[in-house]
Amino acid sequence: MKDISSTMLLVTLLALSLLHMSLVECQPTQNSSPPGVQPPLGTDNLSFPWSRLRLPRYIIPLHYHLLLHPNLTSLSFNGSVRIEIDVQNNTNWVVLHSKSLQIFKATILNQNLAHLSDQVLPVLHNPSHEQIGIFSPRVLSSGQKYFLHIEFGAELVEGFNGFYSSTYRTSTGETRTLASTHFEPTSARMAFPCFDEPNFKANFSVRIRRSPEHISLSNMPVVKTLEVNDSLLEDWFAVSVKMSTYLVAFVICDFRSVTATTSSGVQVSIYAAPGKWHQTHYALEVAVKMLDFYEEYFNIPYPLPKQDLIAIPDFQVGAMENWGLTTYRETSLLFDPLTSSVSDKLWVTMVIGHELAHQWFGNLVTMAWWNDIWLNEGFARYMEFISVEATYPELSVEEYMLHTCFLGIGLDSLNSSRPISSAAENPTEIEQMFDTVSYDKGACVLHMLRHFLTHDVFQRGIVRYLRKYSYKNAHNQDLWDSLTNTCSEEDFISGKHCYSGSQATKNAYLFAGEHLNLTAMMNTWTLQKGIPLVTVTRKGNRLLLRQDRFLRTVLPSDPLWPALQKGFLWHIPLTYKTDASSTIHRHLMTTYTDSVHIEEEVSWVKVNTDMTGYYVVHYEDNGWDEMTKLLRENHTALSYKDRTQLIHNAVQLVTAGHLPINKALDLIGYLPQETHTVPLLQGLGYLEAIYHVIEKRKESELTHNLGTYILRFFRAIVDRQTWSDSGSASERRLRSAVLSLACHLEDPRCLQLARQSFTDWLKSNGTLNLPTDVAETVYSVGAQDDHGWASLLHKYNISLSEALKHKILWALTCSRDTSKLERLLELGLEGKVIRSQDLSSLIVMVGSNRQGHHLAWNFVKKNWDTLVKKFQLGSSCIRHIIVGTTGQFSFPEELTEVQSFFESIKEQSSQLRATQVALDNMQKNVRWFQRNLETLRNWLHEQMK
């Protein structure tokens, strides 16, 4: 019955849509006026009627009838939109969004499609707010519906937002053009005039004109195609479900596709440039599996008849969840078995899992405003782990969960962090909400909540949330109410399965025998920034607990410390284990100090079991010595997650000034006995991070000693690695990391094997496929001489595998020849050989090279205006460039120099949180070396004896 009823609804909507659209003029024109309509009224005596950034609430869009005609030769487009609006206050004005569009004509019609005025209506522009105001001489009456008709045109954007052009090169070298969209968060207004805010949900009826050699795609399937003339076709798409403007999408291209059907009948297609069609098959398998999984997990059918996934050659971010037409960077969707590594495979799987989770979290239920974007992104990031673990367990995705939380802690332990739910009003502020806090911290807070409530309670709660707010908008509080099963008095009286609002505070899950108010608890995690540090002290049979705000930039001895701690208090769901049993003990800590009872005879206590909680733990007195002893004598008494967390927390506590560096180095001394990839990579990554900063300080003796120590320390692990693609996903991930570092540290055997492999690859004229796990290492060694570097650049230029090109680009940036690094940066800025989408990563990669360290930063300063124009000020690319190029500066002079540059662009830098994050990071580095350099030097001296 479900399928039949949904089909009937679709047919009904389609019939209505065709009736309305037949009334819209077929061809938007610049000069024509409807019969009897006079030239436009003058605007001399009118002033813009609205002063706020957010649109007025008294006009509600109901249905957009949109016609677009892009010209891929002139790289421009014309269009018309007829918006059905519901007027809720008497007014003469309609205010909506428009950016960089030329408005040719605006008229307003009543419900009978009669013009309200015999003159074309005046249109006022407010560019600073990206709004237009349309004046009607006749009052629009409250309670009535009208049609707003606008004709417009613009150039296709040279960039990555709005309606923009992209190109690709065929295997024969021909360049072809396509047009695609990216609207999130505030760029739908660049493609058509609209009410471009997430809570103005409406239906969309889209028509697109195209040449016969192209296809057009949008959110819904094509229901018919009309021939406008011999060289022009018009595709009519089915009426969309009710959705926000940022989810509208359309693509005009000549791509090929593969198609399959889910168990519930949804048609899934993967589109890519014709020469890359053979790389689409894995994505198709993943997408079908994922949609089947989500339909079962959420217990809500996917509401559209199709889901298209398309790889766009020019794409700024990883992917975008447009409903029914998800768009991807090529590296996020295409998988080439010959050149894609196991890490590439996991990435593609996780990105598809993320975007398809959005079809429910974000699309079906949308945050009311961008301050709560974490309700979209935090959930989608967390569902990556749940979905991939369920559908592809062999990829060991759960091993990445800790790393996600560590990324969150990295930013959240700086004073420049922000609350998960933060104010954001203008487009630059909104763009910056798409950051580590929304994605990674959001996911980790949900991970903590899921373990706290139990998996079943969590799942039932989010299903309630999705059902209750389907096709609507929601706030933080709505999620907490759904998870605690509370609802309004009206719902309660109508027999819904939930508690009344007055009972909400009584309704509590029992956590360690305590009643809790979930809203009060979760507000401490979403409405205040930062992360707690739980300090643990053993006193007989009591475990004494204290919570503080964890900061890596300010020491407890600093005069600023009390002010930065004031008012911060979390409700922390503590867990701990002892050697007495396998029981996980639980306690909800809601005060600054607390204590729990433990058996006096236990020899160790490990707090934050499996790191399901989002907090750092410090063991006072001899607590860290106990942990070091446990790891050396019996490390398998703890799970791999607990071992990894101990390494991470110890390292962070060194940076924060709570633990001497030799204690952390002693703790990781057990690692030669370690057999699990995750703690090995955590310890290896720590030593590697120190090495990379020290080698840029021109400390040659210290750099040599640390490199020698790392190779000696991990000798057995390095020697165990094979130059192949054998083993589990976890083993292959370890191989890539270990051999990359060994060759970077100039291990003779590693260099010899890499050079031989590269020579064999060159002799084959690039036709030999290297093992994907080690290809990047082989290329980076081969790039050290002129012939190798030139050969790699040529291969980069002709390859149709984005996975291979990414590995080669990294290798090219490993050259020690600064003229080659400068050439790469210029190629990236030019945007032909190296696409502009890869420029931000390229700059950061050059900056990670000790020879390109200052080169990259100077490039950013010199080309700042160009970079902002390419990527937009608040974008993730600008953030990545700022934080990435300065992240390994560790001298006070470097900090001062960066501060001076930010001061010189104050009008822009003052709008960016990333500039303060970068300064915090550098301040942290400077203090780290001031405190730890001599201790590290002495500790290494002792180890080298």
C-alpha cells in the first residue's frame, strides 16, 4: 500500500505542477511585457523597506516554478521563477534574496493569475544583505496567496558556489564544459531569486533547457522532455518534496552513469565524466547498501523515487547532500581498483554514508537556523561510523572514531574555540560554522550520548525526532525532548507515546542510580565551548575527582587562568574500570569536585572507558606512573581504545603544562610490544609531529637524534612491513604510515626499496601499477631528482585517476628544490594543470615541507586577495590555508610576523575565527618549546647512550 499511495500522491502533485507551469511564459525575455502592462514604475521615491539580515516572516514561499536556460558556450544563463507566496500581513513589499543576478522584470499575480498592476514593478537592491525588494502599488492582503514572477540572468560563476561552470578533459585531450550547483549555505540566491533561509521550506517544480548532446539532472526525475527547437530541449522534472533552498540542485553535462535499484525500489545512479565511468561501480554498490541500511535504521522510507550521485570535476568541499542529487568531489566518489588505496576506499565509503545520512538528518528534518548546523553535520559525521561499521565491517571504520574526537579536542582546547550551537547571522559567519566543532565534536558528543543512553534508546529517540519533524525544522531542544520521550501537552492528550511536558524533568534514564535532566546535561555540551579536564586522585578507597576547563594555551600559573575557568561546568557521564573486574562503573559528575568509592585493593583505575566520553583525564600523584607500569607489564589488560586514549591524553597534558614530557615519552615506551594499529599510529604520530616541527627549527643535531631514535624504536615494526597491498584494512593503513615516515627519516633500506620501485615504474613508462598502499611513498622518494619530478608532473597532467593524482601531488610537494615548490604554487594559482579546488591542500602540503615552510606562508601573504576571491572569506579552504600554513611555526618572531599580517588585513581577519585559532596554535607551539626543548634534548641524549 505504501508504494501505491506514494505513487498516487506523486501523480497528483505532477498534474497540479503541469497545470501551473503551463501558465508560465516558456522563454524568459529581457524586454517583453505581458499584454496591457506598462513600463516599470520609477524607484526614485522608494527606499529599501527592510534593514535586517534575516528576511521578514510575513511572506512564506509555498512553491517555486523555476525555468533555467544555461548556455555552456557563453557561460551564462537566463531564467524565470514564479513563486507562490502566502501573505500573512498586509504589505506593499516582497523582500527576498538575490545575489549577482540581473533582474529583468518582476510582476505579481493574484490567485487567478491576473496581474495586480498594469506596470512592471520596481525592484530595489540591497547588495550588502544580498536582498531585493519588489514594490506592489496594490496592497498584498493578509491571508491571501499570490504569485511572484521574476525574470533574471547572470554569468555562470567562476568558482565553486551558486550556479557555476566546470570543465573536464577527455582521454583525447578535448576540454568539455558542464554547469553545476552548490548552494549550501547561502548561494541558492546566486542561481535564482528566492527566500534563501533553511526554515522557508517549499516545493520546487524545475524545468531546464539544454542542447541534445547534454543531459540535465535535478533533485527529482525527469517526467517529460519537450523539443523547443531543433537545437534545444526542455526537461520537466517532477515536483519536489517540501525542502529548503540550499538543497535544490541541477547539473547540465554529458556524463555517463551506472544504475541499480535498492530493495525498496529506489533507483540509484552514479554519474561521472565518460572517461571515468569505469570508476563508478564501487560507489553504486555502496550507495545501494547504504540506502537499504538507513531505511531500516531510521524506520522511515527514503521519500524520493531516485538518488543520483555525481562526481563534479571542480568542487570545493568533499560532497553535498542535495536531496536526490548528491554532488561529490571526484576523490570522494570514484574508486579505481588499480590506483585507489584502502584509505581511498574507506574515504569514498564514509563520504557516501555521510551524504546519504543527510537525506534524513538535514533534508527530511532541517535545523531551524545555521546556529544549529551541528544537528545536520554532527549527526551525518556520526552516522558515517554507524553505517560503515554495519555495511562494510572489513574496513574497520571504528578505528577512526577516536581520531575524530581527537580532532575535536585539538580545537576545543584552544580559547578560540566556540560552542557547538553558536550565533551566526551573515554569510561569512554562517560559512564558518562548517568546522571541526560542528562535525567532529558534534559526532563525539553524540557518541557519548549514545553510550550514555544505550544504543537502543538512542536509536528510538532519533527515529521519534525524525518522524515528528519530517519536512519541518528543529532546534536543539527538540532533539533532547525526543531522546527523553517528552512532548507537548497536546501530543500527550492525543495519545502519543511520550511523556507530557510537565513530566519531562521527572522522566530520566537511570545512570549509575541517578536521575538526570537530559536537557540540562546536554546544554553543558552544546551551549558552552571547550572540553573538561577530569583530574583523578586516589585516596584509600575513594577516587577524588575534580573538573576544570582543559586549555592548551594557558597554564594554571598564568594570571589569565582564573578568568578563563570561570563559569565552566559540565555534566560529565564518567565511566571507569579497575583490575578487580571487567565491570564498567558509571557516575554522573555534575559538580566541580566529586568522589566515588572503589575497592581499596585494586592496583589501577582507568577513567573514561574506551573513550566514550568527550573529556581528558589527568592522573595526579603517581597515577601516570601506574599507567606506564601497566602498559609495560600487561598492556592487553586495557582495550586498544583505552591504550590509545592514554597516549593521546598524556601528550595533550604535556602541551597544557600538566605533565613533564619525559613522562609522556616513558608512557609510549611500551609501543614496540604493541600489535594494534591504532595505538601504534597514535604514538608514531606524536613522535612524527615533534620531528616535523623540530626539523623546521634548523636544530640539526636534535633532528638527527630524534630521527635516529624513532627508527630504532620502531625498527621491528618497520622491518615487518611488506611493499604490497596484502593484509587487513588496519594492517594496510599501518603499512602506509610506517613506510612513509621511515623513508622521510632516510632509513637506508626504505629508500633503496622505494627507489627501485620508482625506477621500475619509470621503465614501464608509467604503466606499472605500484601497490596502492606504498605508491605515495615511492613517488615522494622518486620526486627528489629532476627527471623523477618531471616524470611525475607529466603523469599528473595526463592521468584520469584522481586518487593517483592526489598521491602524485603530495610527492611533488616533497621536493627539496624550492624552485620546484614555487612552480607548483604558481600552477595551483593558475588553475589549469593543478585545479583551483586543490590549491588550498597544495599550499598546506608545500608548507609541511621543511624547504617550503616559509615559502607557503609568503605565498599566502602575497596572493591573499586572489585566494579570498577564489574561495570566499569564510570558506573551509581559507580556514585550511590560514591554520595549515602557520601550524608549525614555533618561534616568537614567527608569531609576531603572522600577527602583523593579520593586523594589516584587519577588516577581513577580524571576521574570521581561523585567524585566532592560528595565533592560539602558534602561541601553544612557542610555549611548548620554551618548556620542553631542553628536557627533550636531555631525554634523547639518555636514550642514545
